[in-house]
Amino acid sequence: MASFFGWLRSNSEHYLLVAAHQKLARTLGSPPPRPPKGLKELFWLRVFAPVYALLPWPVRSRIMRAMPGSHRQTWAPPPRSRGPAV
């Protein structure tokens, strides 16, 4: 099932980036990315990205923590000091 979550994360990151690019292009008056083609792109850009943007951060964070993947990994603890460095 981890491959499904990898696919989900990869697609969501990609299309959220495209949606952010579209928003920035509108704001700055620069050329936007190409319009979505096909049902897949329409879903990710017209349904997923707007709904995701409406979710409050605690809900987004809880969803991400519930899914397996690299976003659940924590930083390694710092190595113990072994005396002065000099």
C-alpha cells in the first residue's frame, strides 16, 4: 500500500505546484501553465487543489501524519558531545 501513498504524494505535490503557478501567474500577469488536459488533470487542478487550499492547516497536518511516507520521519537526534572540538 506504500506505493499508493507514494503515488498520491507525488501527484498532489505536482498539481499543488501547478495550481500555485497558475495563481502566481494571475497575480503577476505572467503567462500561466498550459490548461489542464484530460479528466486526471481536471480533477487534480479543479477539484483537489481548491479543496486542499480550503482545508485548515490542522486538518492537512493530521492527514499527512496519518499517511505512511517520508513526511513522517523525524530528524535523528544530534550526536553526543565527546569533549571539546579543539
